[in-house]
Amino acid sequence: QRYAEANEPLLVLTDLDLKRTLSDRRIFYNTLEAGGCSSFLPRMAVVNHDGTGPPPTVIERRDHIQIDRAILLKPLMERPTNPQENDIRIYYKRSTGGGCKEIVLDCAAENAEGELVKHSTFLPEGSLRTKTDDKRSFIYEELLDETDAAERRYRKRDRIRDMAYQIVPGMERRMVSRTSSTIDYEDDADISYVSDLSRMDRKIVIVTTASLPWMTGTAVNPLLQAAYLSRGRPKGAVTLVIPWLDREEDRDKVYGKLKFTSSDEQEIHVRKWLRESADMPEEADPESGLRIIWYPSHYYADLGSIFATVDICKLIPDEDADVCVLEEPEHLNWFKASGDSWTSKFSHVIGVVHTNYKAYASAHPAGLIAAPFISGISTLMVRAYCHKVIKLSAVLQTFAVEKEVVCNVHGVRSEFLREGKRRAEAALKKDGASKESDRTCAYFIGKILWAKGLDRLLRLEDFYKDCVGEHFKIDIYGDGPELAEIQRAYHGRSSGKKRKAAVKFISRASGIFRSKSSDSIDESAGTESKLGNKSDIAQKIKSAYQDIEPLAIQGWRMNPVPAEFHGRIDHAILTEQYKVFINPSITEVLCTTTAEALAMGKFAIIPVHPSNSFFMQFPNCLAYNNKLEFAANLQWALSHEPEPLSEHLSYQFTWEAATERFIAASAITMREGRERAKARKGKLDERIAYFHDKVSKQLGSNSLSQLETNKQPPGKSFGKFIIASVLFFGLLSIVLMSFSPPSKKVLSYFVDMEVFSKLLKIA
């Protein structure tokens, strides 16, 4: 009583009052509110199941819970009204990962610091106990949204909600300065429930842009990744969605001699390769293994790519729409048909970026314009349709800083690892004694294109000759449209052919100019020129130049490079005959052949480049920064034996390790979810997806028919694609990048498509 008279508290409770008040949290809160302490209470609502009040209607939304007419924003806490019950739940917003965390205090056990032991588990969204437990009553209280704490620090309500964290087990904050915007929580490293792919109950759908027998990275790697993810999971848990080319001429262009009349026949080929080449018979079984869905598609030669002709989302049953992996998400969505958004249908969408389309666009004649806009559109597509973005290497552009991670999620086939194990065992039998090998020939394998670094290899050959006195021998495996030109550049011409070609060109050119000289005399006499104008002369000189086919200036070299071209071959066949692999390419995202060579226990001589960062951890990777380092590495590799791969390093190349990296890279931690919510980019991503769907609906089925190569001259379709890219990116920049109130009017103006449809017709 004396304390109350001296301090004038808002509320005084006697021992008898406390016994009754603390027996029920509802009574405790009502007592505080009646005593004038309502300003210190968090926003809350009560769900009664014990007859003390009518049971309200409870609806859970992505960012809030509605209890009758009261709306409580997430994150919020659910706890029983009985204070003797020690199980509580924390519900999170969808933007921070969703789901809820259940925390149970073990009153019979204490840790070393004298605190009660806490047991916590993550549960999926929709785990409200009011729907399953009709015998207990619960109180729902709003908690402080830490993403706004720094900006609205001095508001009374925020201070009160902040105080609530101090009494929630498992959510204690460390002391931070008042000026700091970073808050650490005990659950920062926990993986959100919705992004945890290690759970065996998840249903995973992998969508890609190519299929076997097209031996490209987007056909082979997704197939193997899906097969390894299906191991240990229930039947039908993993589905691979791949394209079916429904036009026969497309199948002839892409698959060559292999003929398929239906998707069922092609599926038999895919499963046969998975069973025999990948040695995965259980996963290849159509009854108990991997499930395959085909979507109709067309191949467009101008872009060298396959595009779907339907909305792929509609082909996937709703009961399987849990986790979606988009292989090349930008490619899949450039011409996406109108329909459901990936992020609205699936709870977690992961994009795996394979290809550097910006680099390819830069190499095009219109690259100065095309590259930045294709880069911009790719960024928008990835932002709109992915929750997490995995880039195979850092050479790729930035899509969404808060979403992306750089990680190699691919492995190599088992036969490469078996060769590496054989080499390691052979090296151990020699007791580590190194001897100079008689295998003095290096090799390269890949698509025969100048862009694959073969021009760089030619310059390295010349520099090596300047240093050593002779070129190094190299065997080149592969095929490509530039094979004849590259082969001529390496081998040059024989002296007789060079002399004949030079004489032929000089005689043809001199004949043209003699004709031109005589025509000038005739013109002075008033006669008409027989040769024609300057363009005709240029055409005739070009014709004479083409007759001798100087496809590469290196074709005139006097000393041919000792390079042998052997055509296409499976890399797994090249085992004992080589120990040095050379790949000078810097245009790759992540070179599969380099990984295969290192897995086989060979030396790999590659340039220091972001695309090769993953390979730098292996001892047999000899990286160089300049030509001199290349020559030194090659000399050392030719005179030494590769170091045997340890079990740990060899495991890094396996698909088991790649699957573990993929699961880890796909996860979103609780801290990452809070940082995303603080960035406030979720609404922007939804706007992009919404506007893109409106564009697709306006274009309808004609969006891809504009790219038909058999109806337009070569290059015209790519020009239309560039125009559409510029238009689309420009409009999205105007509409979506502005968050001012007038932007809503602009958005509604363009969504009506009145102006946009006219611009599309112009394009």
C-alpha cells in the first residue's frame, strides 16, 4: 500500500487477484485493459472453444489471419489461453517463406545456462490449431515486423510489439544499437518450410527447354537431376516436363537421323538412355521411376531454340503443384502463353540459369541494341517467375540480387568417375613415382565454333612455337557449322593450292580492272559502260574472292598447325590415350567437358575466368592468366603425371553431391526471407507477371508464329524479336519501375491494351 501511494501505479493486484488473473491469459489481458494498460498490449484476438464465448470464423491468408472482423498481420503468435500449456506457434508471411514454427518448452529439462530446453519444428502453411483442435482456446497476437523496425522505430505500437519478442521463446534478439537496421535472431539460419527440398514428401516438377536425343546441356542435365532427386522419394514425386516437337521438319532439324512419330516413342529413347548410358535402371522404369510429361513445342532456327506453344502450367495437375524447377527460366517465359503464373500455382519456384543470352545477343550484328534489351527482358522474366535463382557461374548477368546464388548444381556421368578411379589406382601401384609420359598430345572436345575459343587456341599455338620452336600437337573432337573454316585455318593450304588460288584471284581481279579501264575510254567516247556501276564491280570482285574460298585469313599460313580433326565422339571413350585437356573458351557458363576431364583424373589447362571458378579447387586444374603461363603449364603437364583424385574431390563431381548442392542452394533461410521482405520487391514481381500475362493474352497464338523461319527471310524474325523486346522492356520500365501514385493510372491505361495493341501491330 505504501509502494502504491508513493509510485501511483496504473494497476495494483493483490495475491488473491493474481491467483485468479494468472490462471487464464484472457482474464489477465482483460484485467490489464480494465486497469488502463491497453496501450501496452499487442493487437490480438481470441478463439474460444471452451464455451466461454462463441467460436469465431478464422481464415488464414498469405500475409494475415482474419478472425471474424479482426485482421491480424503476420508474423503473429498463437498460444493457448491456459498459461500451463507451453506450446506456441509463430506464423510467417508468405514473402518471408510462409509456414509456421512450433516451439515447445520442456519444463523438466534445463540447459547449461539454466534455461528451459526448447524444441522447435517447422510446419506448412494452413496449420492453424483452431481448425484441428476444438477443445482448447487460443490467443493470436501480432508481433513486431522487424523489416519496418528501423523505419518506424519511435511509434508506440512498434515499441509494444517489439517488447513482445522478449517473451517469445526462440525469438530473443541480441542487443543492437538504435541506429542499426540489422537484427539477429536465433532462427536466422533455419530454412523456411516452403523452400525445404530435403523433405521426402515434396512433389517436384522440373521443366526444361530440350530433350534427348538432342545432346545439349538443357536436355541431359535436367534429366539426370530429376532422376537423382527421385531417389528415395515416393512414386511419382518427381516429374520431368520436356518438349515434344509436333512438326516433323522440326524433329528432322534437331534430332537428325533419329525418327519419332509420337512422344511415346521418344520417351522410350529417353528412358533407354537413362537406363543404359546413365546406369539408372530403377529411375528409368516408367512404372516406379521418373514420371515424364510432354508439352507441344516448335523449333525456331533463327533463334536456335525450342519454345512451347501452350501454357505449360495447365498440363501439370494441381495436386502435383508444390515445387517447380525452371531450367532456363528466361527462355521458358519469353513467349509464355497466357495463363497461370508459376509463382501463383507453385509454392516454391527455382530458376536454374544455363545460358548467357546476353553474350550471344552481343555477337549478333544488332547486338549493340539487342544485348541490353534481351538482358533487361531476361531480368524481368526471372524476377517475375522465380522465388530463388541459381546461376551456374558468376559470368552470368545479375537478375535479382536478393534471390540469386552462384552454385554448380550439375555433376558428371558415372563412367567418367570410374576412369578417374582407375587412374588413381594405377598411380598408387607405381608408388607415386612420376615418370615422363609418352602421351605428348593434348586434346580438345566440344562444338567446333570460333566462339568456343578455337581462335584463342590458334594464337596460343603460335606463341608456344615462338617459345619452344614448334607447335604442340592437339587432337580436336567435335562437329559444327564452322568446321571447314577452322580446319583450313589450322592446316593452311599446300604450296600448289596457294599458288593456284593466288594466280586465279589476281587474274580475275586484274581482268575486272582492265575491263573497267576500257569502259572508261568508251565512256569518254559517249558509249555506255559494259561493266556496270561500282556495286557491280564490287560484286564481281567478291565473286572472284569467293571462288578461291578464303574463309579464314589463317588459311594462307605457311606452317600448318599439327591439329587433327576427328569428328564427333563421346568424351567417355577418350580415356587412356590422353592426359592433357585444353579448353581456352571464355564464353561458356560452366563447361561440362572440363568437369568430365577433371573427373577422369586428367590435367585441364583453362583460363582464369569466372566461368571456371568451380574448377580451381582441383589440383589437376592448371589455370593461366596469359600466354606465357599457358606455355609453362603445358610444358609441365606434358612432362608430369596428374595427381590422383582423393575421394572427397572425386565426390564433388558426382550427381549425388550436385543434388546436395542443389537442395542447399534452393533453400531460403528465415534471415533471407526477412531481408527480402525489407527490400519490398514482391509487389514489383507480381506487377511484372501480371503485365506479361496481359501481353501474352493480347498476342494470343500469333506470338510465336511471327518467328516462322519458313515464311520470312533469314534474320527478319530476329529483327521482329528485337523490336518486340525493345517495346516490351520500354513499357515495363515505364509502368513497373515507378511506385508513385500516378503509376496506378498509367498501369490501368496500358493494361487495357488499347495503345499497346497498336504498337504491337507496328512491330
